[in-house]
Amino acid sequence: MSEHRTPTSDARGEITGEKFRIWLRPDGVVEIAWAPHVPSGLEDARAVITAMSELTGGRAAPLLVHTTDAGPQDRAARMEFIRRQEVVAAVALVVGNPLSRMMATFFINVSRPDVPIRLFEDEVAAVAWLRGHLV
């Protein structure tokens, strides 16, 4: 079993975990980048959800997720993200290659989230769509 270190935050409103970096952008969108090619599990999902809640003061916010180089998530992590949808208003998954598109499509089809979720190849388009979901 791997040992997880506690995510740390900085003065800019960015939280860095063992496998992710998450921050609140000035436009109100939360952005997350995963460590490249590193598998993530339940504890990682819980750390991301806690970090997002900390950044937004517990309010739901649109979430921009960079999936291009993300590693696989285990089932427990995916289910935790679905179970804890109250932290997000909408999710834009930025895909940059066929593998990340396949993984993101699989996640959407299997999980059937209750919040709006879309795939994008272009970050600018993703952010424009998310701004329509600011609460």
C-alpha cells in the first residue's frame, strides 16, 4: 500500500497533491492537472474532492480537467467522483489524444453523471462552455 502525503496549498490558491495540481482560476473555474501517466485511486479522488471544496468554500463550481497525459483511474476513484458530484456544476474534459478521448468517453458512458459533462480538444472552447455553468 502506498503512503499518501497530505496535499499542500499556497498563497495563490493552488493545491498540490501527490498526483495532481488543482487551482481556482480568476474566472471562477476550477482547473486540475493530473501527474502524467500515474494511476490514481480512491484516496486520490478523495484528496481532489477535498481540495476542490477548500478552493471554492464548499460551493459547486465548473471543473476543467486535463486528461491528455492522465493515468488510469481505478473503479473506486471513478465511483467516488460520481458519488460526490455536489462539488461540481459542470465538467469539461480536455482530451488531446485518442487514448485520453477513449478513457474520458468510457468514464462518461459508465458513470452517467448528473452534472453536465463534455469532451473538448480545445481548452479555450472548454472554458467558454464552463463559464456558462458558473453558479
